[in-house]
Amino acid sequence: MALDSAKKSEIVAKFAKKENDTGSTEVQIALLTARIQELTSHLQDNPKDFSSRLGLLKIVSRRKKLMKYLKDKDYDRYTKIVSELGLRDR
């Protein structure tokens, strides 16, 4: 279920602040969002895959914590990433 390296490098290149930036909050949120979308489509095809469902819930929780951190730290960067990824803002 992991992202392939081409898609991962594309996401990193799009959201990185500088070259070789893989640890910034925006990059992490974007990578988690891609994994969430992939797992969601997998679970639509395989509704009884409970281990993947638990993994999805963990990933969603991790993204939620990162988004809360970014919202508290720098609201402008938060609104930018939310609009680019098409996420809902509560």
C-alpha cells in the first residue's frame, strides 16, 4: 500500500520548501493525504480488510495532529496547504 517512489518524489518536489526537504510539515501532510486517498480506494474495493482500516485511522490521526500543529504555528501556511490539497477546514 506504500506510495511508489515516482509519486512520492513528485509530491515532495511540489510541497518542499527547499531542495531535499522531506521532513517539513507540509510535505508530511501531503504524503499522508496521498496514502489516505490510496487506502480509501482500497477499502472501497475490500470492505472487510480491518487491518487496513485500522492503519487508515492511524494515518488520519497523524495527519490531524500535524495539521493542528501547523495551524497553531503558522496559519498562512496552513490555509495554503488546505486549499492546495482540497481538505476541509473546521
